[in-house]
Amino acid sequence: MKKLIGIATAAVFGLGIFTSSANAETVVTTDVLNVRENPTTESKVVGKLLNGNKIDVQNTENGWSKITLDGKDAFVSAEFTKSIYYVTANVLNVRAEANTNSEVLGKLKKDDVIETTNQVQNEWLQFEYNGKTAYV
């Protein structure tokens, strides 16, 4: 399986079109990640997650990911997570800009992997592809 590693520079605004071409999971990337009642470091810690734990992120805004912990909404710092997308389409165009009219930089195929620190911007995933900022 081909592995593409990138760093997204945008926050999550919605999963839209991209999720029809890929499945995603989010994992913790630090030894211990505090789960907080509200999206601020001053908020009460309501739990802890360990490196490698998978989490279901509802959305990410202003650097905080909203998750569910024990049936309640909670928040984690998105800085300490990464999202892994698995391409489900047979072919997925990698574009220079976040629109279908922009230059095609390359193509991904089914089961290729894209890793990002965040997820989607205006229904387009931004990541690094062959040293360039790219979108799918």
C-alpha cells in the first residue's frame, strides 16, 4: 500500500464530497492526551487517551476536536492527533488547488493512504504530495 504523508493546514469544516472517495480514522500521537470538558486548556480534564488510541472526531475547530467520551461531548487538542484516510475510489485525482478545474498533479488509487494532522477544508483535503501542497 502506497503511503503518502502530509500535513494539513486547515481546520475541519465538513466531510462532504471527499468522504465518498475515502474512509478516515483519527489516532492520538502523544503519550497521554487530556480529554477536556470544553475546548480550552483551562477546562476540566474528564479523561485521558493514550498514544495510538483511535478516536471518532465529530468536527475540528480552532485547534480543538470534538469527540464523545462516555456518551458526552468532550474535546481534545487536534495538535496531538492525526487523521489517516484510506482511498476507496478506484482512481482519485490529486489537484493543485481545491477545485475540479485545477491542474492534476497525480492520481491516487484504491487503498492508498493519506496522513494529515487535520481533515477537510471546504470539502477538499489539503496535504503534501511530492513536496507540493495538493488537494483531493
